[in-house]
Amino acid sequence: MPKTKKSQPGFEQLLRELEETVTVLEQGQLTLEQMLEKYAAGLELLRSCRGILQQAEQMLTQDSGQEV
């Protein structure tokens, strides 16, 4: 698997950050504005994770010649 640029976090790091964001939101200790900011950040993390997974699925599909 090719190495990614150092400036782009990997899937595992993004997933950890997303899990931490969810935990903070679930605690309910933030103001509404802070919660909205965390929620937006969480959506971006989720999109990044999905993008990485879709790329991996495409690679597997191309390598195997069939859908996963």
C-alpha cells in the first residue's frame, strides 16, 4: 500500500478523532455553539473516513474484478 502524505492523517487517526468527538458530544458539557462546531467537525471526519473506505473498496474491486 502506498504511503500517504504526512500532512494527511490515516484512517485510524481520523476514526479515533471521530470517536473522541462523539464522546465529547455525548457528555453534553458544551454550549450549543461548541456542540454545533464539534458536530460539524465530526461530519468532516466522517466524510474523510468514508472517502478512504471507498478508495479501498475501489482498489479491491479493481484487483478482484468484481464488486465487494
